[in-house]
Amino acid sequence: MTLKPSLSKLMEDHWANFLNPEIIRKRFVTAGLFMVVHEMLLSAIRDRLHDFYSDEWSSDNGWETTQIYKKKVLALDPKGKNDVLRGSLAWLCNCGAITEGDALSVRKFTDIRNKFAHELRDIVGIGNAPDFDNFFPELVELVTKIDRWWTINVEVGGPSM
């Protein structure tokens, strides 16, 4: 017969962890690292592509969205809503930069990022975090894959798109 720890013991353990600077530091660093690398992933997916199809820049607005970008990227949104992320993922899939599995991983990482962002209190206070050790290397690998493809095929190779 297995005995469940008492509620007071659980609360005591949570408070002990919460008051331990090393545990709290690790939880904050874990959440912060995941969120920063997720933003790097989104930038690799959206920003480079937007800038690639932009030919006008101003100090007020940065690179302007062009009609060709709307036609070649935003129009690829499978839901037909001209969503930047979905259109950019479709463009990267069409060019062979990523697979459909990679695109699904982006959605999975976004869900995990949202958990870190919206449930930070529980993650820091209770330690109820997603499995960082398994997801983080996969996230970094995907950012690297997209950046490497972009460098080899666009910046160095310069295909006509």
C-alpha cells in the first residue's frame, strides 16, 4: 500500500523549494532560455523571409511589406488568413528548408512557450515545468537547421525565389 504525502508535507516542500535561491534561479533560467530561443526560432522563420522580399526601408518602419511577399508567402497560409507564421512555415516547407514534421514541432514549441509564459507562477513556485531537457535541444536544432539552410541556399547560393 502506497501512502500519499500529506498536503502539509507537499506545501512544506513547495515552500522550501520556493525559498531556495538555487532552485528558483534554475527555474527562471530554464523558462527564460526556452522563451528566448523560441523567439529566435520565430525570427528565423518570419523575419528573414519578410526582409528577403522587402525592397523598401525607412527609419520609421524598417523593411516594408511588399506585394510580392504577400503573394509568395502570406498567400501560402493554409487557412487563407495571410498569417505570417503559417505562410512562412509553408514557404519554408515548399523550399525544402524544413519538413512538415518540423512545422508541427514549431506549433508544439509555441504551445510549450505559452505554458512557460502563462504559467510562470506555477513553474517557478511549484516546479511544474515542461520537460526542458528533452524539448530544448530539439528547439535549438530547428533554429540551427533553418539558419543553416538560409545561409547556404539564399545568402551564399542565391536562388531565384
